[in-house]
Amino acid sequence: MEYILENNNIEEYLNYDKYIDFDNEIIRKKALELYDSSYDEIENIKNIYNYVRDEISHSGDIDSEIVTKTASDVLIYREGICVAKSLLLAALLRCVKIPAGLCYQRLTKEDTPKSGYVIHGLNAVFISNKNKWVRLDARGNKLNINAEFSPDIEKIAFPIRHEYNEIDYPVIYAKQHTLVIEAMEKYNNRKKDIWDIESIN
């Protein structure tokens, strides 16, 4: 897939904001803990990615009610849904000056179009020595989900099934999409409320 940058100024993919809040001390501390100056860029990206994927739980996998809405909240509570975990990965990478963006997919809720759709959040990272963007999915692995970091071949959690009208949105966003922000801000209990955004078009 050919990606489209929301902003052609790569510096925009290094900024912090209310949601990608690496100005928060807890994010800075964790980023410096994970970053190793003796590693090359790819090794550091992999190390940070593996931390978010493996050490931060997906809220659905642990049947949690908590809704984390910022990168720092995800780190504090050590959990989040996919769009929240993508904020933490972006924050940790940006904190060590590695450009990172946010990407989205439209997926079926329960493996059938009749069940409706949900927005899935993932990341893209710019690998400078390869001069390219690579998508990463830190959702968290489990049975039948095996996302990995690969600088050459994309290995995300959910390959799109076009016959199910699932969508890979090609835009790499510098900030969380407005519709996703609006949905998250009114989403206060993961188990009781309804994640009701099905498209970002």
C-alpha cells in the first residue's frame, strides 16, 4: 500500500500534544529506559515496539473496564485498547526523536460484515536509514494474532479482507484523528459503553 502523509513536514511527527503527551515525566523516563545509545535505530524501534506490544495489556484481552485516553494514562495503568496503545508507542518513539504517526483500519467487529465495523488503531514509524515508513501494530499478540516488527515486510495484526469491506486507510496522521478523539472522550467504560465509530471517512 502507498502511504499518504497527513503533513509533509516530518517534524510534525515528532511533536507532543494532549494525547501523545511525552512532555509527561513518566513517558520521558520510560523512553530513556528503553532507548539504548549502543543500539542502531532499527534495534531501538524494535525494543520500544516490543515493550508496548508485550508489556502493555490490551484492555479487551484482560476484560478491563478502564478506558485510557492519553499515552501517559496507558503507561500508568499498563493497559489500553488499540488506539490508546498506539498513542503510547508514538509518544515513546517521538521522545527519542524517531518520527512516528498514527494509522487506522476498519475491521469487522465479530469476523463478519453483519456484526458491523470498528476502527482499529496502529502506527507508522519512519526508518531513516531505509528512507521509508513502516506500519507497526502494538495491539498485543494472542491466539491467531501475531504482529511483529519488521523493517522490510509488514507484519500487522489484521491483514485486510476486502471481501468483508474492511479498509486500510492510507493516511499516516501526525495527530489522533478528530473522530477517534470524539469517540474516546465520551467512552468512559469499555465494557458498558459502545465503541460506535465505524469509519473515519
